[in-house]
Amino acid sequence: MLLLNFFTKNNENNVGYSKTLPPELIRPIVLHLKNDKKSLHSCLLVSRDWCKETVDLLWKQPFHFLYTCNKTNSSVFSRFKNSKKYCCSNKKRQYQANNLLMTYLLIKHNKEFVEKGIIKAKSKRITFDYFEFLFVLDFHELYCTIKDWNQWNKSNSKFIKKNAFESIMKYFITNTPKLKILSFDPKFIFYKINNKNPCLSLIKVDKYDKDEVNVYNHFSYRDNYILNLLIEESTIPEITQFFANLTELVLTVRERKYEIFSSLSQICYNIQKLIIRINYHPIYTFCEATELEILFESYYLASLIRSQHNLVHFELFDIPEMGSINEILKSLKESQHNSLKTLILNNARINYNSNILSYIRYLQNLQELRFNRCICNRNVFFNNKYDKNDIFNEEKNYEEDLWLPNLKYLQVDYIDEKGEELNELSFILSSILIRCSPLLNNDI
């Protein structure tokens, strides 16, 4: 903060000296500090101009800031063996969660909250509408905020009814008009990529508390409730503004999502970044209709893709059947061939790889292509190789009409159904793609 101190010093020899900078210079400085919540708080206190240029950044993603630690936690991704050394103070975090959540709850002064004992009838209403700044909402972060808020109230002998979770979730969905990024990532798949210093308490919530959920299905009660709430609210014309401005959507929850895909395809048209997981929780494994439902979900995901005007980044996790991914790739080919720049497939089952190339050849503007631990059945691989039915048929020219002039990054990493590396398949596919991509280094 030396830079701020320098600009706010008085110059006694210059009567006309200004104690602050013009807004057009303040903003770039504040933007440089956008991920440093401590420095942003300091900027708020410099002057009215500094506060004006800073407040929207702090309230753009307040729950993200709440669960982002200032100190780098080197043990975060090693499953926290030494995590106590880096863990934030529970009491301090719960106090901050209480203040943050109460700020939002007092904006509208909902009568339902008064009846449920969530807020007091005589509580002073917040006159400033911070919902106007809320652009980023992660339901996992919001859940943890409610959890910490509830814990703070319990520790201070304040009773909160059990259905407060449902009421607060609905409150945020119905009162957030300018949301740009929506994430529902309870298993923390994407959050690990997007936050280098996540709070330990956030990561530890791998499943929701048993005492707060249906005893017969404690793994997915909260996830199902949030999804059903999103589906329900997306059909109400007055609430569609919650979804209408989305530019980024992350849905990695292991629940049935075809209904939300169907709803969003009718109200969201400007998503530029789409990160999806198509896989169900093991409790659905013995359901005979599971495979059909995955195909159904893929169909509606393809419909959501087709409805977008400018999809730039698409990432897919865990799709288990090749037929499902064909429908998704077909939608990218038909509707996003001019806009798509990043395509990432994680743990996708791909047994017939020539089909993949038949779709990729249309994605001329791709700059990044990754096959990250994609799965191919080893028996299918070798049978195709010897029977020459697939990509391994040397008599076929798979490079014909395959030209990716903008591809700058390529990763091809295949494994078999047992998790063992399939290096030969990775080499064959990467060799073909490299020869058709002039910007790639041949040593890749």
C-alpha cells in the first residue's frame, strides 16, 4: 500500500495540491488489486473517489472473497495433511459470514425472515442495494456462508429454524438482477482451478451435514433442492433476469440436470463459458433408465449449446457414453464453429476416435484442445487397430480436410477402463492433430 500512501500525502508547498487521483487513474490501480481483498478494503478508506471505484469489485463476488485466504495454502491440494497450520480462524470467518449475510438479508427486509426469526422486526433496513453489484454467485460458497452464519448464531444462543437454508437460497435467486457468473460446483472440481488460495473450511464440505438433510438421501438433498429451485424460478417471467445475463455457467453437480438445461436454453443466449459434468451419483447406478437419462441430458445440453450466440469456452467432465458425446460435439459443430476457442474433455469415454476428428475439423478457430484422461476400452482399441475399423486404419487419410490453423495448445492423455495409460492411442491422435496444426511445435 506504499503507492496509496504516496498519493495521499499532503504537499504543504503546493496550495492547489489534490489529495486524490482522477477516477480514470484510480480505476486501473484498483483493478490491479481486484483479487486482494485486504488491499481493496484499504482502498475504500482513502477517499470518496477511491471508495466509488472500489465498492463494486468487493461486492461483485463477496462470498468468493469470504472463502479466499490471503496466505497461500501449499497443502490445499494434498488433502490437507498439515492443514491446521493454514486454517483460518473459525470464529472470525463465522463472524464475517454473519455480517455479510445479514447485510443482504436486511436490504429487502423480507417479512418471511421476520416470522422465521432470521431477522428482527425492528432491524434497520440497509438502504444501499448491494444486489446491484452481485455478478458472481457460487452456490457452494453461499451454502458455506449460511452454514457459518447459522453456526455463529448457535454459538451466540440465537435459534435459527432449520428451513432458513431454503428461504435464503430463494431470496438470492429472486433478488439478483445482474448475475454474470453462476456456479454450482459442490464437489469442488472447477473451484480448485479458479481459486489458488481457497479457504480450508470450503474444501472440506464434500457433502452436506447429515443432521440438516433427509436421512435417506443425505448425499444429494441440498443439490436436488437447489436444482429444483432453479428450475422452478426459471419458469417465472419476473425472475428470469437472474439467468438472462449469464456469460459463464458451471454445473458439475452429480444430479439430473436435463430440466435445467431445457429451461436455460430458452432464456440464456449469451453464455461464453460453459463447464458441465454429466454423471450421476452412485445411488442412481442401479436404475435401469440411467443410460437413457444420460442420453436425454446430453440432448438438452446440446440444445443449450445451440441457443448460445457466442460460446468461446466449453469444458465437459465425466460423460460416460460415446453416443452422448456425439450429440454434444454435433451441436458445437453446427452452432459454435466460428466462436469456439477452447474445448476440454475430461474423463470422457471415447472408444471410436475417428468420430471425434469428424467434428473437430469444423472448429476452425480452436486455440486450445485437451483430452484429459479420456477413457478408451483397451479391447476396443486393439480390435479396431487390427480390424482397421477406426482411426488406426492406415489406408484412410484422417488428415484430409482436417486443418486447425489457430490451435496453439494440445493435450492428449488417454487411459483405459482400469485407469492405466494408453500411450499408443495418445500418440496416434496427437500426431494427426499436430500435423494439421501449423502453430503447434512438433516436439509437443
